[in-house]
Amino acid sequence: MVLLKTMKKKENLWQLLQRLDEEAGQFNFHLYEANRYFDNTASATKKILDKHEKELHKLIGKVQKAIKIFQKQKNDKVKNNHE
């Protein structure tokens, strides 16, 4: 009964099956295209995130180095003041 509701006027069962097969093919094509776009976008996003992660790690290293230098200078200054 549900199947008959999807039929167009004057469409027999064979025509309905052919039409549904064509629509399924179109759906699968569009699903393939959507997945391809998603995969391409995900790949590009991953590259960008990897680049930013590397830059962040470099920046963290520079900050840590600067803190060590600053701490050493501070300790040397305190040490020189006590002498």
C-alpha cells in the first residue's frame, strides 16, 4: 500500500522500480560527492591545524627559552646584589 502511494499517475510497477533505481543512483552520486568534499575539506583543515600546531610548539619553545634567560638574569642580579 505504501509503495503505491509513491507511484506517479499512470505509472506501473516496472516504471516505478526504474524511477526508484534512477533516484537511488542520483542519491548515491550526491552522497559520493558530499563525502568527497568532506574528505577534501577535512584534509585541508588537518594541514592547517598541523601547521598551527608546529608554530605553537615553536612559540612555546621560544617563550620557555626567554623565561630561562630572564630567570637567569634575575638570579644573577639578586646574586650580585647580595655580594
